[in-house]
Amino acid sequence: MIISLLLAHSMVSLVFFLAALVFYSMHHALGALAGAILMGANLVLLVWTWGQIIQKKSVALAVGVIVFKYAILILLIIQLVGKELVHPISFFFGLLSLLPTLGWLAFREHERLKTYG
């Protein structure tokens, strides 16, 4: 599951990066890539941690993961945008790369369930 997730997100991230590079500039493209990498890491961490939580059935682990993961995510976003290391608009579009990735994975899972029941 994580491999197909990474592959799908890598393809979407590459499209976002190339679109920003062709239509804007390298600074915009790197901002979009930074946002896409951050969302990709967030998504992989989310899948892995929820797998661990479900296996162990620990509410405390779930709460800890949610609190610390999102606190770290917010701090990273504030640092990247606040210090102007990335262009805010292109970074935002990089963060949005999660939506087509999830849409493609949901469509693929729907087709798999429709075929195999």
C-alpha cells in the first residue's frame, strides 16, 4: 500500500513541479516541490502510524501521534513560509498535491473492489 501511495504521489508531485517550472520559475517550482514532499511524507507517516495504532489498539498512541505530527507539520509550514524559503502560493499548490493523489488511489481501489468484489 505504501509503495503504490509513494508512486502515485511522486507522479503527481512531478506534474506539479514541471507545471510550475514551465509556467513560472524555478523558485515557484521548488516551492511546489517542497509542499508536495511535505504532504507525501505526511501521508506515508499517516498510513504507517494508523497501521501501528490499529494493531496495538492504543488510544494514547493515537492521540500522541495526532498532536505531535500536526504540531511538527504546522511548525515546518510556518518556518518555510515565514522565512520566505519557498514561494507561498506555489508551496500551497504543492500541499494540494495530496488531493489528486488521494483521488487517484480512491478510484483505483473502487475499480479493484468492483472487479474482485
